[in-house]
Amino acid sequence: MGRDGVRAERIHVDGIVQGVGFRPFVYRLAVRHGLEGWVRNSTAGVDIFAQGPPAAVEAFVRALQREAPPLAEVQAVRRWAVPPAEVQGGFRIVTSASAGGRTWVSPDAATCPDCLRELFDPADRRYRYPFINCTHCGPRFSIIRRLPYDRPHTTMARFPMCAACEVEYHDPADRRFHAQPNACPACGPHVRLEAPARLRRVVADVQPDDIARAAALLRRGAILAVKGLGGFHLACDATQAEAVARLRARKTRPHKPFAVMMRDLAMVRRYCEVNEQAAALLTSPQAPIVLLPRREGTDLAPNLAPGLDTLGVMLPYTPLHHLLLHDAGVPLVMTSGNRQDEPMARTHAEARAALRPLVEGFLWHDRPIHNRVDDSVWMATAVGAFPLRRSRGYAPRPVRLGLAAPEPVLALGSEMKNTFCLLVGEEAFLSQHIGEMQQAATWRFFVESVRRFEALFGARPAVLAHDLHPGFTLTATEALAEVPGAARARRVGVQHHHAHLAALLAEHRHPGPALGLTFDGTGFGPDGTVWGGEVLLAERAGYRRLASLRLFRLPGNEAAIRHPIRIAIGLLRETYGEALPDLPPLAVLDAVFLRTVQWQAARGLNAPLTSSCGRLFDAVAALLGLVTEVTYEGQAAMRLETAARAAPLPEGTPYPVVWEAVAEEGPFAPTLRLDWRPMLVHLVDDIRRGEAAEAIAGRFHAWLAAAAEEVAVRLSRETGVRTVGLSGGCFVNRVLLETLVPRLRARGLEVLLHRQVPPTDGGLALGQAWVAARKMLETSP
């Protein structure tokens, strides 16, 4: 307590408190409570000096967390009593300061309702201005170069504010008070349409601007590259099958679904089924793509998602997108602007090089993108929502682990759907979606992003956590030499499926032990086989493999993944011997090809052994004639799931569930294996009887759910562990999830599901970081 009843405190706030209107909020809060002092950003968060009557100071501190702005996340408030000081001017926002420590970087946020009203108000000075924003919305992570988050440290530094914007920026009563990307038509970025003269002449009379002209071109069937928030999109009219077909041909993407952007929630409901959970995701500040059941009988192009009954839909999340969708009046394909498997284009030079052969024109803008950020993707199910891709709107928001790593960890993630994780203390900073690491351009993006994360969060890794696969780019010492600090860092290898389960435990802060059903495509097994249908027991930093699918061959190895009939032939040969059953998918095969695949399967030549649940899905889809060639990951399983949803799911167990006790030797040998052969015999009999593919697909899903339930209950009884986690790409399957989870809960088990990171390989880095941290803690003195 100071003299004259004045109390003075220094206060530090950690969390997402920069770029979200936190300093203006603190200013208004202090004025409301009659306090003197100041607030400023620092590289470690937000610093406050506040003095006044003790009760007012207490009320002020309580309100810092209770009333924080919608995009803020206050993680901790620390306080120190200090002597009162002479303060000029009441309470002020002062110049940012450098300090030790780190702060969180706010993710980009979708256009808020207030800005949206102004955008379409002819009387507003920002009417139809495609870069309207305020402290509650707009670009954040995509434009930041370094901390603290002030305009000179962003790509908006090149746009000095005009007098009118300066007045808003300095007015505590204004919504744009200290909004760093604040701009207007007089001083901010602008949009420009670039198209051949013949096309521009066609829409030359379209008013009022280049966005309206771009919309007119899209309605006429053009394909355009549109520069957005974190990169470029490729856009076309989603109701024109011919335009969609041209985009597929140019992008060499014959079947993979295209995401669609729709003007508003009313339009989404016209084309898709939308429950409350999905609506909340679509309209959230993160505004991800959400997978939705597609309505029949609409005018959407049938080739948007061939063979699937769902559609990836998002709402406009920037003012530019809002204007484009408003002017077009139709849903638009809005897919990543890239060449196949490469990162989306970020700069104008990248866009010209990669996208010019794919488009009729470009809708440019001149606000530079510093951090490339692809769209996030979510799925809403009857057992809750979870991310399939965690990127725009979420990255680089950290996951707090509830344990603190003694030294910084860089977890490298996976070769596919890559994200990485920088763990500093208990804060796991997950990167945006990086992509497929086999591409040189993706590798450059990865290294660039790691460097930026290390600079932003002030950490150089002492430990590298990585997958065990010896062939991955991310485990090659010579490649990792490009990663800052990698040469001196200690290395911790983490088995692929252990990382899946560990990611699930990490996001729930669950210390274990826990059983984990980790079902996915393929992951390197330390016993020399390819894992993918595993039941693990996570204990402290390690794990035990308790159960698995019966092993089978992948004839042709990688070729079997692209042509799943190869897997089906191997399964049939092991079940029936050389005399394969007479089935329609086999009847159309070349006799030499059929004999060759059988020979590979019999001798194990270029036919590795696997326990992969994902590959079992592929084989069943091939036997049902749903897929002949896979052109994108998960295609066969997605087609099989779609078929299963087309018919009522059978009750009980339609096919025999046989878990066999085995006596294999070795540290990674399971004690139980699921014998899929009895199921296959019944499934083949159903095919030969002419049963509908939809009914058989449903029976297969019911069989797998019954098998998973049986083994989870059995192992829970044997180990005494009541917590069961579900992770891996197979649990993206809504039919499987919605069948299995209620059954497990009905048996009294606690079920952990992903809520913050994907169950796919996009979440592996978090699990790798968790395992590395726990190993360090176990060995530290």
C-alpha cells in the first residue's frame, strides 16, 4: 500500500494477448476503474502498470481474465506490488518493449459481424473495401514478421495510415483502437484483376470494381487464382460441372474432393444438412472447412466430390471473399492454389510460376503474405467435432500439456500431412499444415516455417523428436542439417502409432496409463512389419503392444496402395489358397496380372507384411467394386464409408469376430491378433449371392466396431485400465466412430477422442513432443 491509500502494481499477462485488442481493452478497463498507469506489448506478453484505490486495482485484475476480448486467451496473470509513481495523463498505451520470455501469436480471425455490416453499408467509408478489419477480426499470424505484434513488424508496414485511420487507431472509444492492420481505401491495400483482354472486355461494364468483374468471369465458367489470407485459391463456379472438370484436368486431381465456399449459412443449408455443431464451426472466428452431408437434387456439380455423400464447405472469412461470394451469387470451388502435393502459392512469383497454366486470370491484392496458412478442416459427428487439418484460425495457438519439458523440443511430425511442433516448457506450438514432405517445395516451406517459429517463440531445440521410419526425409541426418539447431540436438525416435496415442493423451493432459486403439494406413513397425491396426498400452514415456490385426501381404508394396485389388488378391489367396473365388472384380483382371500378384503374395516378393486396418478397408472397397485405382489418400475407405451410410447398419455382429491368442516372440509381439479370414469368407459369400455393396459395406463396419469393442473390454479387464483412446486415420470414419464410441461408453469405459489435433498424421508431432518431454522428465535428476 502506498501513501494516501494508493496501491500500485506491475502486472504481466501471458497468453494470446497481442493482435486481439487486448491493450485497448486494458485501457478502457483501467479508465472504468479510475486507475492511472500504462499498458504495453512486449515479446513476453503484455505488461501493465496500474495504480489507484486498492479495491479498484483488485477489481481491475479480476476483470482482466473475466472480460477479455473474444479472440484473447489469458493464460496467466502475474502481479508485483511496487511503489506508487507520478503518472502523466491518467492511463495510456505506451510503446512496446523487448523483454525475455515469449508471447503467443494470435491466429488469423474471420471477418466479425460489425465489419461485415460496414462492408455492405453504402454510407460507410469502407463500403466494399476488401481489407476491412478491427481488433476483433482480420489477419494476424499470416502477416506477422516478428514480435511484438505492432504494425511495423507486420506486412502492413508498407501502408502508412491516412489521417482518418490514425484518428480511429488512437481513439480509445473506437473499435479499431490499436488495430494493427487498420486501413481504408485511401491508405490500405488494393485488389486488381488480371485477365486476358478478351475476357476483360466481356465484363468491362460490370460495376463497381474488379471483384465484381472477377465474379462475373466465374459465373461465365472461368477459373481464377484468388489471393486470399494465407495464400492463393483456385476458384470456379461450383454449379458448373464443365468448369469443375477443367479444373480437375488442369490440376491433375481426378477424384479428390474440392472444398466449396458458400455465401452464408442460409446458402449452406440449401445444399447441405447442417446441425448446430456444424453451424457453430462454420460461423466461428476460425471459420474452417466443415465436412457436411450433401443434399440430393441441388444444382451443385456432381463432380465436386465423386462417389462421396459429403462436401467440404466453408463460409467467407475475409472481406474479399464476402464480396466475391456476394457478387457471384453461387457457391464457388475454393481449393488450394498449388501444383499437386506442393504447398499453396504464397507470393505473386510463386503464383505465376505454379498457377498460370491452370487459370484464365488472377485476382491479386498487394498486402504481402508472410506466413503461408492453408484452410483448416473439421468434422462434426454425433460424438463431437474434431479437426482433420489444423491450420488457419488455429495455428500457432499452443496446446498446453500440463507438464513442462526441461529443454525445448522440436517434433518433426510425419512424412504425410506434415505439421511440426515446437515445445517450450509446457506450451506446444503446433505449426500450420505443411503437407507432403516428398516434395522439394514442401521441404523448403518446412525449414522456413521452423526458422520462423524458433524466432517468434525464442527457442532453439535441444531435442529432435522424430518418426522411426529410416526412409523418411525427416529422419535423414543430411536433410536435417538445414533445420536450425538440428545438428547439435539430441534425437528421440518415437514409434508412429505410439505418437498417435501420445498426441491424444497430450491434448487431454492424461498422464496414463491408457489403452489406445490406433487404426490407420501404415506406420513403421520396430519388428520389421508395417503396423496399422494396433492396440497399445501407453505407460509413462513408453508403450506395450497388446493386440493387432492378423498380418497380411501388400503385393507390390506402394503399388498395392494405389491399386487395392492387389491387397484383396493377397487376402483371398491366404484365405482360400490358389483357387480364388469367382468374383466380379477378379473377372475383369488380366490373367498374367492376377498370377503375378498371387505369386508375389505367396513368396513375399516386394510384398511386405502388414497389420494395417486402413489397407483392410482398401481391400474390401476393391472387392465390392467401389475403387479400382486410388488417386488420393483415403479414397477407398471414404467410398466404403459412403456405401455403408446408404443402408441401415446391421445390429449385432454380422460377421464372426475371432481374436486369437498368439505366442509370438519379441519385445513388440502382440498377445492377441484379430483373424480377418472368417469375416472375409462371409463377406465373399455375400458378394457371390449378389448382396448390395451398401449392405456389405455396413456389415464390414459393424464387424470392425464389434471387434474393437470386444478387444477394448477384454484388455481393460486384464490390465485394469479403464481409459481407451481412439486415434489414427481410420477414426476419421464417422460410421465407425458413431457405432463404437457409444458401445465403449455403455461398457463403462472412459473414451478419449481428438478435440484439438487431428487423429491423422497431422497430429503426430504433438505426440512425438509429448513422448520426448516425458522421457526427459523421467531421466532428469
